[in-house]
Amino acid sequence: MLPQTPKNTQPNLFHSQLRDMLDSNDPLIALADTINWEFFDESFAKYYSDEGRPAKPIRLMVGLLLLKQLENLSDENVVLQWKRNPYYQYFCGMTEYVPALPCDATELVKFRQRIGTEGVESIFAMSVALHGKDAQEKQVIIDTTVQEKNITYPTDGKLAIKMIHHLHNIAKEECIQLRRTYVKEIKGHRISLRFFRHPKKIKKARAAMKKLGTIVGILIRDISRNLDEA
């Protein structure tokens, strides 16, 4: 069934309004008052039918998705933090504090599936538009000091294998017939090098590294001899 955003205009005699208990200068309060929530109600109403169980308010679901993105939280954590944080509740349209979970985490998945990629993009497009020109900077400076790097460290074993491949390419370009290519041996030595830090296999790894260095020397001498004869 089509969800209805609650509009409680009559004050509660026993509880204070949620807005009165919060700091009006908090960024989430300012952001909640800036977003055009009615736009989402009108845009996503077409994804609901008039029959069935009443759905969760659209502002609640959209607010949870925005909080999830702003705070970098999972579906489970954003639902749990909503229960604990009154600022989250105000952001999602609550007028009074609710000491309960707003929904199950799986309902966020179903809501994203309901509105589709186009709906999700419209939510984050509005969040970007709220930043105005600041969100359209041509140059962005990113600190990647602690970011994981997609690199491999140049260990002796890796360098030896790289040299062997390079020597194979030289022999292929010069049409040199090597006495042995050591392809099968290199594969076995590469596997042994993976366990270099294992206490029981470190001797085998060191032997493999030494053998790779020997293979490099054999290939260099073989290629040099054939080049000299040519």
C-alpha cells in the first residue's frame, strides 16, 4: 500500500517535541530542513500499489539511505544507529523519539529494488546538488596515505622470475634455440616461494630462490654463447 508520511501538528502533552530537544545548529538538522522531501514522495509513489499492507514512509527509507551513505554504514548498522540517535530520527521525519528499530535491515534492500537504479541515482543526485558549486570541483585532492596499494614488492624470487621471462623473450626475438627453458621447474619454484615465511618450509623456499638465480645464470650464458656464434 502507498506509504503516508506522518504529519503530527498537535503537540504531545506528555512528551516534548523531538526538535525542541536537539541542537538546532547540528549539520543533520540543517540538512533535514533543506532537502525537498516531498519530491521523493511524489517521485516514488508510482512504485506502490493501493492494496496490501501499509509501507514504511518514503522519507524514512530515503533518509536511512542518505545516512548510510553519509556515515559509511551498513544496512544493519544504520538501522541500529537510528534507534540510538535522535538526530537520525529527526532527519528521517520523526517528531517524537521512538525507542525501537525503524524497520528491518532487509527492507532497505527491498526499497532499493523497488525504486531501481534510477530511483537510487535521483536520491544521491539531490544530495550532490545540495552542495552547489562545491560538488562540481574540477580538481579533487585525495589523501591515499593509508589506502591499500595494488602493487607487488620486488623480492629476489620475483625479480629472478621476471629476468627469466625477459631472457625467454630475447631468445624468441633472436630465434635462439635454448638448451633448456626450465618452464616446469620455474612453476614449481614459484609455488615454493609462496611459503617463504612458513617455519617448516623456509628451507625449501630458500633453495628454490637459489635455484632460480642459477637458472638465470645458465640462460644468460646460453644466450650470450649463441649471440657470439652468430
